[in-house]
Amino acid sequence: MKEKYTKAYADKLDAVDVLRDFRNEFYLNNECVYMDGNSLGLMSKRAEQSVYGLLASWKEHGIDGWTTGEQPWYYLSESLGDNMAGLVGAKNKEVVVTGSTTVNLHQLVSTFYQPEGKRTKILADTLNFPSDIYALKAQLALQGYDDTHLVQVPSEDGHILDEQTIINAMTEEVALIVLPSVLYRSGQILDMEKLTKAAHERGIKIGFDLCHSVGAIPHQLHDWNVDFAFWCTYKHLNAGPGSVAALYVNEKHFGISPGLAGWFSSDKEKQFDMEHTLMPAEDAGAFQIGTPHVLSAAPLIGALDLFQEAGIEKIREKSLQLTAYMMDLVEYELKEFGFVICNPKNEKQRGGHIYLEHPEAARICKALKWKNVIPDFRKPSGIRLAPVALYNSFADVYDCVQRLKNIMVEKWYEQFSNEREVVS
Ligand SMILES: *Cc1c(COP(=O)(O)O)cnc(C)c1O
């Protein structure tokens, strides 16, 4: 056996991994190989501490916690936005932590979708996450348009989108484009810079859903001139179930009124004047609606610390090594078992997870959980495996593939039904 496929080789890679100490910052179950950080990142000790800190500020200050204490709640959405701006390549005032992914999408589309004359359509794709598509259809309906006004770019193989096909669909009828940065199944990275340039040359505004890229790959939203973006914080950012999401609006749009207004859209100095005419904030803060979900933003304070310490470039470098290593092992160990690697293999297009297809995927995933590997299953036949740079090791990748191989060799998956669970 080539050295490359031994456990000793995995240990060697771990020994020279510059991010290896970050693993100690997280709560890991030693029995278990966690490969689902692209659905729900693990809890870090710092995220836990920041939740306790926030609870203490409530206990101690009562209502004065809005303006006093270590993290005055009134400014928390903006200060967390500042801390996150580097991860997406934005200026500080272009990012605010608020709402949820889907609510932020509604907010941004209701602001930036302004149908006029022949330009009435929204351009999206056929592979995006369903919530985004539901929101876009609902926004069209609010303006009196039916679903034919949503143009969804097809994929030839069901996994990958061709950027030129997307650009060809940017016609004079399109008013707005919303696309994912990284596809949630195949993990394909779309070329945001190229797509933004092409959209703007045709007079179309464009925004991206960064749920599967933030915390995994670097972005340059401001330099690419992207109009808007939005993302969750519970996947690669590890801020916990239901943690508060974020959005970005390019500074050239500052001053525009939010489609969905509320008193937290206000200029913060004027908010408590309690006037009935809204004076929106002069930055991304204008796209907040009501009182921030402070307790659900708290874990982000600690979670983001780790990203600032590690640096997104180093995270991306290790992530690429982990996924390359995983693909090597899958090809070597599993070739006779019918798995197909459906994520892009090249580094430019490969996101933070590996996507395998297999006709028995649902029950293979159940067998993996039974063997203490946490994957996730995507209907009808997809297995996503996300080795996360901050807390997964090369030995984790090795163990994951070995256990998967055992399941196939021993046919352990046959004892489970090939149906998905309620939450998968
Ligand atoms: C995870 C995810 C969502 C989830 O939206 P929520 O409002 O946080 O439930 C939406 N879009 C994409 C692309 C996702 O990956």
C-alpha cells in the first residue's frame, strides 16, 4: 500500500497543520467524526463564554444593558457586522448582523427589485436552496407577477451551473439576479466577480446567498462591486442553532429606503426621537427591522474571534487540503462501491464540502451515524461530507473514509431503510 493511504500519513499531515490547535477550542465528541459543519457548526468554548457573558449583562444591568456593559446590546448588530466584514471582503459599515437568511433575502429583494418597463423578471437558478426560491416567488407575487417571472437557469448534469449559461440568461427583461455563492449540494463556487461584472454591463443588480461560503472561503464583495449579499451564521461560522444572520449592502446604495422598514432601520441617534417619519441609517444598518435577537447573536461574539485569529486565507488553504485528501481516499478506497464524486474537483470551483452520490445514500448515511460518523443526506441520493478546517483533522477524514468502506464491505447499510429522516 502506498504511504499516502495509511493512517500514519494522516497523522503526519496533522502534525504540520498550522491550525491544529484550534481543534481544542471546540467541544468535540472523541468517539464521533463530525462531518456536518456545513449544516450546523460545532460549539466552541468561546461561543459558550460569550453567551454566558451576555446573560450576565442582562442579570447585572437590566434595561441599561442596551447601552452599558462589555457589549452594549444597542450597538451589537453593527459591531458584529464590523467583525464579520473581513470574512466577506466588505467595508465595516456595509455589513450588519440581523434577522435570518430568508428574512434578509426578503428584505433585500423588496428593496432592490424595482420592476420597470420591460425589466420585470428575477433571474435565479434551478439548484438553489428551496427557501430562496420560495422567497423570490413570494416577492414576485407581492408585485403582482406570477412564477413565469422567475427565470431559473438550468444545470446540464444536475450538479454544476455553467457561468456562461447564466450570463446568456441576463436579458433585457431581467431586473434582479439572486444566486448562491456556493451551491448547497455540489459545493460548486460560482465566479461572483465575473457574474457581477456581466450583470452590471447589462444594467442588472445582483446579490448572492453566502450561506455555504462564509467562513469557508474568502470573498471580496466590495471590490467585486456586488450589490448585496446575505448569509446565515450557524453553518461554517459555528454560532449555533438559529443564530442571527447577516447581510451586506454595497456602500453605493447607502441612503436607499429599506423595502421592509421598522424602527431598527433608523439612524441610531434619531431612533428614540420616536418620530413617525423614518430616518434610515446611512449604512447597512438601515436593513434591520425590529429589536435585535440579542441572545441569539451572543454566540457569534466568541465564534468570530476564532476566525480573526486563524485568518480566512489559512482556513481556506487547510480546507482545500482536507477536501483533496478526502477525494483521494474516496477514489482509492471506495472505487468498487459505486460512489460518484459530484463536487467540482478543481480548486477554483471547489467549496468546503465533498458531495458523493450513491443509489443507497439514505441508508448509507444512517449506517454512518450508527458508526459515529455524522454526514448529511440530500434527497434523493446525495451524501455531503464537510471536513471543517477549524476543528476537523486529517485523521478524521481518514477515519470517516475507513468507516464508510467498512459499511460497504460488510453491507451494514442493508439493515436500514433507504428513506430520509424528518430532518436530514
Ligand atoms: C442554510 C441555507 C438557508 C437557510 O435559511 P434560513 O432562513 O437560515 O433557514 C437558505 N439558503 C441557503 C442557500 C442555505 O444554505
